[in-house]
Amino acid sequence: MANYTNFGRQSIRIQRMISRTRSMEFVTTHTEAEALLLEANLIKRLMPRYNILLRDDKSFPHILITGDHDYPRVVKHRGAKNRKGEYFGPFASAGAVNQSLAVLQRAFLLRTCSDTVFDTRTRPCLLHQIKRCAGPCVDIMGSREYGELVGQARAFLTGKSKAIQKTLATQMQAASDGLDFEKAAELRDRIRALTSIQAHQDINAANVGEADLIGIHVAGGQACVQVFFIRGGSNYGNRAYYPAHAADAGPEQILEAFLGQFYANKIPPKLILLSHHLPEPELMMAALGERAGRSVKIEVPKRGAKFGMIGLALNNAEKALGRRLVESASQRKLLEQLAERLELDGPPDRIEVYDNSHISGTNAVGGMIVAGPEGFIKNAYRKFNIKSPDTVPGDDYAMMREVLRRRFKRALSEDPERQSATWPDLVLIDGGQGHLTQAEQVFAELGISDVALCSIAKGPDRNAGRESFHLPGRPAFRLDSRDSVLYFLQRLRDEAHRFAIGTHRARRAKQVVRSPLDEIQGVGGARKKALLHHFGSAGAVAQAGSTDLEAVDGINSALAARIYGWFHPDE
């Protein structure tokens, strides 16, 4: 802390940070490792301007072998590990999990149906008929034989795929010798399924077992951190990250900050291979070991197989950053051209696009998508359920007023000084002059005068390329059909439309499966289940009398009267 008192010796960035400091709060921890973890958590939560920030904080998917049923399933799982069973991963993407699940299904014939379907199934499903499921639901395979398949799948996920293939090959040969060619063909197909996923491994990780490979490349004032996940001797995929940092930050400093934030909500593996040395590796190992509840080793390999593996991570980081720099340059040029077309003061760093979606006024939602110099900022997307009693169903203008009023009222209350990067430079609205007028009225009501507004009206017959653009105090105009700025604005508009439509459909689908019982105060999950078991359906509950309702476990006379009154309000 004393280093910051020597103001003249600091970099411009640190001098600026010190000059804006108004107060300080001190937190005492037991160990340096605990302090490092606390710092990483605070940076992730508060996202301070002068720290290195890891913006992508999504959880990684895992494969789960369930442990709460006699016939386990193998399913994709994301989030907290609160279900009984064994977890394998993490995988870099949902696509990698889906690919692995497809292989497991072909190779080990494990069921994919829900427990409810399993318990009520009376004849084999299509998956069994195409030899993708062993059919335990109708006792084609008993629990002991099915347990052996689950054990083989478990062994495969823990890196013992070669042993499994050897066992299957022995069984195939025995079946062939016994002239059971159908069984031999089935085993052959299972072996091919295992071979197919092994053929897609880009890293020879047989001698590593469990590790994360992390390589960083810095160029052009930006950094790319490439992470490969090795589990069970197999490559579970990779993901690139682009942490925000100061221009004078070195790769070692960025990597140290990245590790603290990356593992803040993830359990680190036993081994982490890095491309660069950390300033304090022992402290980081102690902090990550405290997070994992066991020892964590950090290495920077210089030779051998591990060096080749980290070299691949470095190569991927370099190529990914190169692509991003090219894309960023193109995006920045587009933003400069956009500023010219719309007569803005400068290229916008944050663009917010709004659209509404509903069907005859029902399940109305508003959607906001965000874009900037790096492309779409999907973790900043927001949805707005239209809920104001003053908003007439189907009134698109009133919906837009509600969405904008809620968005910018909150922005004014949370950041009135505009210190954060969450204030837009440009607001785009899917609509015509009327929608623009509504936005102008909301901004005038809230006293906002420094955010540019523009609406995009669809062309005649909704033809793409003939859109008209409306700006405050300026006649409507069109852009040339071959103008790259027009394509850019169309892409923004279409993304907002996609997001709003998707949100509306999700809300509509949720409403379809809702029961009338969900709306009755005092009827929770247990009582709802008791009512449905007793009467068979929500319709039968609606037709029941108060005395019949009182016969259900957990329903007293007062609640029975309330349920009856809900379905018979006029009596």
C-alpha cells in the first residue's frame, strides 16, 4: 500500500487512479492466499475501472452420471452440483458435451429418457430399436447388466477408453467365434463409436490425466488467454478469453489476474500448465489449493510433451487474437462510418437496440441488445416483461415507453454521474417516426439530452435494403443498398428482433404448461400435487365442492373455501 504514496513514481494509469480515490476501506484476512481470493472475487463483482477484468464468466457444462435412480442416466449438467451423482468435466462448450453424450449413447446404450417416462414405459422406444438404448425400462436388460454398462461409461470418462476398447474387442471376437454375428456387429459399432471421439483429440494428453493448459498472447494492446481442459487424458475442448487490461500490463500480470478470477467460481484441477511464469506462483498455488480443498500445482514446462501441449495453447491464443484484431479494426471502421451517417460526435462505444414482441398483446416483452467495438455484448442483454397497468395490451408505443422509462430510470439511479460503461452512446429503436417520438418524450421526461436516438423503419413490403432512418429534427432518409453501414444496422436490428422473439416464445411456452392452481395463494407444490393426485386434473379440482376439497390431505376448510372461491368467483 505504501507504494501508492510515491505519486511521482507511478504510471499515468496509477496516477489517475490515485487522483480519483476519495476513501479507502481495509479488510483484514488470515493469510495472503485468502487476500488474493478476496481480491479476485471483489474484482469480478465490482468490475473496477483500473483492474484487469475477465468479462466472460459463464459456467462450464459437465457430464453427470445420475446417482438418484437404480438405472442411472448420463446427462448434460450446468451450474451448481446439487444433484446426486458423478460429475465429469468441465467441457469447453455445450457442443463438446453433446458430442460426447452422443458417443456414450452409441457406445454404452445408456438411457436418456426422464425418470417419469422410464417408470411409465410399457414397450421399447425408438432408441432401443435403432440400438441406441439397452431398454432397461421394459426389463430387456436387468440392473446388473445395465450397471456394467454404466461402469464402462464411467471408466471411459475417467480416461480408461483403451481398456474398454480391448474388452469390447475380446467380446466381439468371442461372439464371432460363437457364430453370434448380430452381437459381434453390435460390439463392432460400439468400438467404432469410441474410436470416433478419440480421432478428434488434438492434444496427446495421455500422460497428463487432469490439467488445464493456459497460454496467453499479447499484441496490439489486447490479450488473448486460451484455456484447454484435459480430463481423463482427453481434450475436453478449449475456450478463448480476452480480459480487459491497461496498455502497460505484461502477460505475467494479466495471467495472474486471470487465474484469480477464472477459478473464483470453478474448482481448479490438480495441475495447471502455464505459458508464462507468475510473479508469485507459490501464493497463487496456496490460494487455488484453498479454493479446491487440496493441493494445486502450477508449472511452466520448458521441454517434453507438456511443453508441446502448452505450445499448442500459445499458438491458438496467437491466432485467435490475430482474428480478433482484424475483426476489431473492421468493427471500428464501421462505427466511424456509422457516426458519419448519423452525424454523431464520434464512434459509439456502446449501442443499445430495442424491440418489442407480443401476440395480440399477450405475453408482451421488450428486448434490449448491446453492441460495441468488440461486437455483441451478450451478457449485457436485458428483457423487460411488460407489466404496467397503464400499458394497453397491443399498444406498441406504450410498450416502448415502458421499456425505455424502466431502463433509463434505473440507469439514472445507479449511475447518475455516468462513471461506468453502461450508458449508451446511441439508442436504436425498431420502428418508425412514432416510436422515435415516444423515445424523445421519455428522454425529455427524464432529463436525458446526451444520448443519440435513431429509429429504423422497415421498407415497403418489409423489404430488406429499403429501410428508412429517423433522427430527431431531421427528415427521414435511406442508405445505399450496398452500404456496409446499412448491413451493420440491419444486423443489429435483426439481433434485437431475434432476442425479443425468443424471449416472448419462452414466456409463452412457460404459460402453456402453467396450471390454474399455480395462481391460488396458499397452494404450493405439495398441495398442488396432492390435489392433482386426488382429483386427477386441474379441471376436476375446479368442479369439486368445498367438502370434496377438504378431503384432500393438507387442505383445511379455509383453504378449501379459497380454492372453491377462486374457481367460482360469482358465488
